Amino acid sequence: MHKSFEEGMALRSQRRLKAALGAVDEEPRSAQAWFWLAATLDNRAEESLAIPAYERALRLGLEGEGRVKALAWLASSRSKVGDHRAAMAALSKAE
């Protein structure tokens, strides 16, 4: 049985990242859920998995400070996997 998004976030704040990944319900239309999934993957140095989650959060309409963070962290992940052109494009969108 999956735990709620809030329980997943609580686990993430406790730095129990592996448990947090398994605890978040699938919320296919929640930009926030995809953003925090991406951030958790990023914290685990799983950039190749974080990138599509950041992109999905952005497509779903992540707004405000979350959008800026997602673009900056997406740029960082893209850079770490060697996709520097896409990293620069994400940074320019964050401006």
C-alpha cells in the first residue's frame, strides 16, 4: 500500500530518501509531486531519472519559486550528465 504524498514529503525531510521515493503516491497531474520526486532523485545522484521528472513538473505548470528551482536544478542535472547545451537553455528560462 502506498502512503500519501505528505507522508513521502515527511520521509524526505528526514533524509530517508529511498523510503520517500516508495511512499509518494502516483499523482500524474501534480506538478508539485513530480517536482519533489525529481528533487529526491537528484539528491540521490540519480540525475538521469530526475531530468524527466523535472521536465514533467514544468509541463504540468509548476509556478513561482518552484518553477525557478526546477529550472535551476534541471540545469544542474543536465550539466552533470554532460548535456551542457540543454543546461544553458534551462538556465536561460529560469532568468
